[in-house]
Amino acid sequence: MKTTELIVMLTYNDYTVKNAHKIFDECKNTKVKYWGFKDKGLSFEKMKLLFEYMKRCGKKTVLEIVEYEEKACLVGACLAKNCNCDILMGTTFFNSVNEYCKQNNIKYMPFAGNVCKRPSILNGHIQEIIKDAKANLNNGLYGFDLLGYRYTGNPTELITNFISHIDAPVCVAGSIDNYEKLDFIKSISPWAFTIGSAFFDNKFEGTFKEQIDKVYGYIN
């Protein structure tokens, strides 16, 4: 049976929380392998130290960049390199960012479709989103950051169609905050999904660690 990975994001409303290091330390012994946060909210020094600590604890590290212009996206990729991050999620797709990631052994998962604002929303027609993603895959992308539940159309229709048509890892990111959505994620088995704000809002009831264990156990 294919495993769907939970990526715990130490973020709230697309900003990294100030006590991210403390929360990770309290939860480092959970079964979750993938941990990450955004580029906004902590200083570079604190980000780098936290990613280093995560790696010493045997975790895979994820940096998600909410940027849409090429220059800012390249800055984000450079940040991922300087933090020795495993996966760069987010950014509008740019081939310059893709090439930089390939040169520096970073798995690049840009936003699928037309993403804007912060917190991010996803616009566009489903077939166009899929068409653009397939074109970008020809450039050797690792996978995609799909803001399925932030889509302005039908989220389940988008997620189902995207995953069935895209032969690459897909992370369904953002706004997964109840068991109904977890049931749907379980039924379609994407490579991964993220939860951040929902844990801070106690949507799955319990301590941060208890919520992580509940969701991980529920999915797998």
C-alpha cells in the first residue's frame, strides 16, 4: 500500500511561528519524516539552525516560498540551498529556479496553476492547470505544490484530476483541517499533504504532538 506522507509545517497563515524550534523539539519523536516552514517569520540564522536540528533528528526538510516574481523566487531557492534544505516548495515555476535547484541537489516543487496573494489562493481552469503542469514536467521537475483546498473552483475535482493526470509527486498543501478532507486525501493517495495552521487551531484536538500522531495514524 502506497504511503502518503504528512508534511508538518510550523506555520500559521503562511508565516513561520516564532516558537517553531520549541514545537519541533517537543514533537521530534513522532513518526512524521517531513518537516518544514515558510521563509517569512524567522531570521535566516534561526531558520538554518532549525533545519540543521531537524536533519540531525533524521528528518527531511521542506522550505515553502510564497513568491511569484522570478527574482524573489530565485532568492528563495538560494535560501533553500544556504539552509541545506531537501525540498523547495512553492514559487511560481521559473526555469531559472528549476535549473538552480537541479544544480544544488534540491527537489523543486513549484505551485501548480495561477497562485496569488498571501495566504495563497489558486485560480484557473482545471484543464489549463494540468496542461501547464505537464509542460513544466518536461523541464525535469521533481513534483508540484498543489493548493487544492485554496482553489477558487471545485477543490476535490481539481485534486482528483490533477493527481490522476500528473506522473510526479504531488503535495496537496493548505487548508486541510478536518477528517472529511483527510478521508478524501486518503482515498486519492497523493505523495504528500501539509498541515500547519490547523494544528495551531487545534482542529484535530490535543497537544501539537497528539494531533500529529492522530493525523499520521489516520492516514496510514
